[in-house]
Amino acid sequence: MKYLSLASLCSTILLAACSSTAYTVDDGRKVNQQLLSNIKLYGQGERVLRPAIVRSATMNDQQCAKRWELPFSVASSYLVEDKTDRVAWVRGLNVDERLTVVGAAPASGLAIGDKLTQLDGYHTDDSEKMLKKLEALREDGSAFPVVTDKGKTITINPVQVCRGLIRLAPPTAPYSQSFHWEKIVYPLEIFNPALTEDEALWMVVWGQGVSEEGGTRMKSYAAARWVIDKTITVASLAMSGGAIYQAGKAASTQIMAQASSAAAQAATNEIAKQAATEAAKQAAEAAAKAYLEKTAAEISKKVATQTASTVAESYIAREGFAVDLMDRVAATSFDDADAWAYTRMSQLHADQMSGASLHYKLFSHNYIHNPFILDKSRLDSLNSFVKSKNGEAELKSVISGGQKDNIPLLVGDMPEANPVKTYEDTMLPAATTLPADATHALLEMPDAGK
């Protein structure tokens, strides 16, 4: 047994100190400044969110579905093809091709910048495989050892949190955001102002609230989408062998009339087949789109109050094209998530007005492309909820930044002279887009129901 331990120690030392792999270093070259800025913002978000995620586990809520989470997050430039963009990752977050810690709870034993060389005894220079291994270890929920590039072995203890894992938009698409009962993706703009620990905790608990309060609606929609997708697929196959196929043949009548050889006839048949397939595809897509839009609208009407519908419409108006149909359904639960988070913040001995102070900080900086901006109908809903708890006056004061006139800052009050940049203004050119696996802090969960 001692022999095995010594062998393991020697292996660890060799992996940590004698790797022949050459990793990217900052050679001082000019990099994309927008990408560099977004990378830094991404790291800032991970540093404040990861401790908050672990803190949320102490709530031990018996009324929510649970998932396993890690007390740290990592990033890697392994899948980044452009060398200059890899340099930007090193310069912005000290992240190279290895799994690099970018966020960690104080008690995790890991520090920002640590490189992970072994995961439960597993090692490969392929960081994509290392990420998959880390995901599997997280899903298992059992304690496991990791080894850093300095040869230090640390035991990691996953924690159980309410479902609704929090992830951040990639630096190449900083305004990306999405809502699913398994995973919530936040845009990077919310980390521009300096946030308190309680405000970061509100972000985490609120996201869990969206999953808990809106999960049934989103699952109903996903089930309807799955059924119609399957139906459309079958319909497409049937159509391609029937009327649409005949339409495709008719469209090539002129070519057929001119065909005098077997080869030409075969080519014409292939043209007809392709036309039929494309026509079926277009018909299927159009039918699916119409059905899904109707489904989302019906779900909102049946399960959401008028206030929830208004909240969803306001969010959609602010986000525009960035909101897909699943997000439309999720947005009907935003006001419920506000109340859910307000209650849980008390259980965590945190400031229940953190959602209001977060709104004030973001709005006063013109950062309104995110779900933490409280529109009037949403504020009214939250106000009604806290009124019974004697929190009405405090809510009004905090959300207005303590102004003497106590006028809440809400969407619609934004000065026209200080316009907010559009998504197109802040997106990086397609040439600099990084693969999602290389830019997310860690462990994308498969979108169940999709």
C-alpha cells in the first residue's frame, strides 16, 4: 500500500513538473481589446458567483429539485484556434490550454489561476476530455481528489443546490442569455458594477427560482415541441413521397422534355427528389414555427397571471430578437422568481432587498439587457408580496437609490441622451468567435427536453 502511494506521488510530481506540452504565454502581441475586456468581465463574474453558488447550498431547501455543483469553476483555451485569442485569455485571466480555476469558494482549497493536472487520478493533455471527466465527477456527487500544477492534492466536495445551474455568456457573445429549468445563462453586463456578496447571491437564488417556479411551464412547452417536431418529421417523409414529390417533378418538366438519354433522365429525377426534399423541409419548418408560437402563447395565457404576461412582454421588448420561445415561457415566471428569491434570502440570512439594490445599480449604469431589471408590473408584483411583511417602504427606497422623492427608477425613465448599445454593437466579429466549450466556465449540462 505504501508502495502504491509512493508511485502515485512520483506520478504526480512528473505530471506537474515534467510535462513536455508547450502552453500559450503572453508574448505582448496586440489582441482584440473588446474580447480582452469581456474575458476579464467573465472572470469577474465567476469570482463573485461561485462563492454565492456554494452559499446557496446551505439553505438546504426541501421544496426544490436538487442538482450537484462544484465549489470552483474552470476555463480553458484548448479549443481556441486563433493564437492571438489564446494570448488574450492568458492576459485577461491567466487561462491557457489547461483547466484553469477562474472562480472558487473560500473553503474549496483551490485558488484563482490553479491549473488542474489530475482529476480523481485521471490525466490527459486533451482538456476537452478533462472537462467531460470533471462533469462526470460533479454529476456523481461524491468527494474526489484533484492535483494542481504545483503538485498539491486537494479533496473536492460537490454541494447540492436547487436546480437551475448558473452559467455565464461567453466573452465572444457577452449579451447571450437563456432560461431553462436545468440551466440559466446570464449576460456579462451584470458584472460591470461592483456587486455585493448578497447581490451575487440574489442572482443565484433568483435563477433557481426561475427553474422552480417556471419549470412546469417550460417542461410543458418542451414536451409540446418534442411532439410537434416528431410529427413534422413524419409528415415531411410522407410528403416527399407524395404530392410534393409530384410538384418537384412538375417543376422540372422542361428539363425532362429535353432529356434524351438515361443519364439525363436520372439527373432529372435527382433534381425532382431534391426539390421535393427542400419543399417538404420548408413546409415543415413553417408549420413547426407557427405551432410553437401558438403553444408558447397558450401556455402563458393558461398558467400565468396577467401580471406575469406583462412581465414577459416587457422583458421580450427589451431583449428583442435574443428571446427564443423557451425564454418567452420562462419569462412568465420572473415575478414568481422575485418572490421566491426574496423568501430564500431571509433563510440564508442575507439582505432581502438585494434584488432591488441590484436593479438600481444596473439601471443607473444603463445596463438593462438582463433579467434583473424590475419593470413596473414586476415591481408592483414584488411590492404586493413584501407589503404583508412590512417591507414596502424599504423596497421603494432601495429601488430608487435612497432618493428623497422616492421615485423608483424604471424602464421608460431612461434619458434618450444616454442610449444603450445594441447587441450588434457589442458582438465580436464572427472570425473571433470561440467554441462554446472553450469559453464557458465549465460543464454545460445537456438541455433536457430539447
